[in-house]
Amino acid sequence: MPGEHPVEAREQGEVSVGIPARSEIRPGQRVRIVEKQNQRGGAVTEGIVARILTRSATHPHGIKVMLEDGRVGRVKSVVTNDD
């Protein structure tokens, strides 16, 4: 997608470029996630955050959230008005 950076491997558990930190995600916010069953293909699902499930501030594969419709996945990007 335009404006997104490729996921890169980092040392010492640093977050990859373009993956939002927990502090950037709020319930009620529109995000794009990858569900567990879609990890290999990378199919992205868009929805509204109901709950943040990851307790740590960052995660190399994205913060895990539950969407309002019950789907669970890791946040790959936050949807902005520009998207």
C-alpha cells in the first residue's frame, strides 16, 4: 500500500518500521489487521478496535486486538482520514 514501509527484521525486539505501537492504538479506532489464519498470505482486514489484547508496549508482528465484530488479529496500520 502507498505510504507504508516494508516490515523489517530488527535486533533486540525492536518494532519494525510501519507497525504501530500500543500507545498509537485506541478502542474505537479504525485499523487494518492480519488475522492468524491469514498470516502467510498477508490478507488484511479493516475494522474498529473493541479491545487491545497485547499488554506490552510493542510487538514485532503488531499489537493484537479484537475488533467490534469479534475478529482478532495483529495491527499492521491505523486508518487515517488520508487513507
